[in-house]
Amino acid sequence: MGSDQNLAGRAGLRQAVLALYDLLAELAPGWGDACRPGCAICCTRAVTLTSLEAEILIAGVTRDQGPGFLAERLARVPAGPPADPGPSFNALAALCRQGQVEARRPPGTSAAVPGVCPFLAADRCQIYPWRPFACRCFASQAVCRPGGAALLPAVRITIHTIFLQVIEHLDQGGRWGRLVDLLPALLAGQADHPRLHPTAPIPGLFIPPAEADQVAPVVAAIMSRPVAGSGRTVAGLLRQTRQRPTQPSLAPGRAQGPPLQQTSTS
């Protein structure tokens, strides 16, 4: 893993991610989404997350459900053709800045990930308080139907992407990938996996010029968000991680870290 100082750094970064979860929960009621308990069409094995989010999930779920719960549910995922989510959000932003608008997948893989999330039971999420940001931002302003698509204003997608870019930046030195790949890797203490990608710093935010005025207050709220127990804001921790990335908890049992402070689970 790393030094005790590095562990303390990861704990602060996990608290920053929880602060961003809470901020999204505060913003969401004003957006008029149609999502309700039992909506589960978006709950598939395509969900992605960072290692920071995985550490939060492992710690919370292990505490709530017991040490064997995650491994037992993940063991239910059937083997299938290799699926790769492609570049992370910040890696894609870097490619766009370089004029490489077409992101390529590793040979022999596809983006298709059929099947429901292993943590879904009777259309209810069994890890709901600790779900990653990608699950939290799945939303629609109209009721989704099988085979259909979510309905969201373009500016909402931009806002969600900014959150995801910031979370990835906080996790520099970590990994990004599908939940069904990253969780087993962390639980087994494996740093390398063919379908996990290194997390990257923010090279620039995905903000179309036409949406800049609408997005600016949300960016300000993200950057000024206090991080519990650190005496810093999210912006302060972003500056810190640009200078000194920390490494993820990759030893079995170490991903739990110190107790997490969570003020909202919605």
C-alpha cells in the first residue's frame, strides 16, 4: 500500500468524494426527475467508478452487510466476452484537447455489458447508501421504459460530467473502470487488471460555451464545498492532488480505511 501519511491522505480524499455525493443530493430535488424507488432499468453491469469510490463502497457495505456480502454478490456475475468502458472522463478530455476525438478500445473488447447489476434485488439497490456517483447521476425527467433512453437536458449531463471529472482528479494514482472489475480487484489486492485504467488529472472541463453561465454556479459550489475533518474545501484538495497523488488501498481489508463521515445517503 504505502505510508501512514498516504493512508491519511486517502481518507481525506474519500471524505471529499462523500461531500460531492451530498452536494448532488442537495441539488437533485430542484431538477424534477421522474426517478422513484423501484426504477431499475439503468442498474446494469456497465456502471463505472474510481478506486476512491470503490474504497468508500467496500468500507460502508462491509460495515452494513458483513465482510462476505460483496464477494458473494460479485461471484454471481457470469463470465462473458471482454468489455472495456474505454478512456476515463479525464483521459477522454485530454484526447479531445489533442484533437483525437475518436477514443479507441483495446483490441478484442466491446462497450456492451449485458445484464443487471449484481447488487440489485427485486428492483432495489442493496448498496444504495454507498453507491458510486455514476449511479447517483443516472436520472431521467420522464419514466424510462425497457429499451428506451433517459431524458435529461444537455446541461445536466454537463454538470454530471464535471462531478465525475473532479472525483477522478481526486483519485490520481488510482484506477477507473467497471464496478464488476474494480471491486474484485480491490478486494483481492490486485493493482493491475486488463480492463482497469489509470485515473487522470483534469486537463479541462467539458463545458460547452453555450452552457457556461448555467454551469458556473454549480462549479463554484463544487469547489467551495467543505470537506469534513480536513479544514479544506474540494478546491484545496484538488490542488493538493495535482501536486502529490496518493495510491489506492490495494491490500485485502485495507480498503476500508478510517470511519467515513456521511451526512446524506439520498
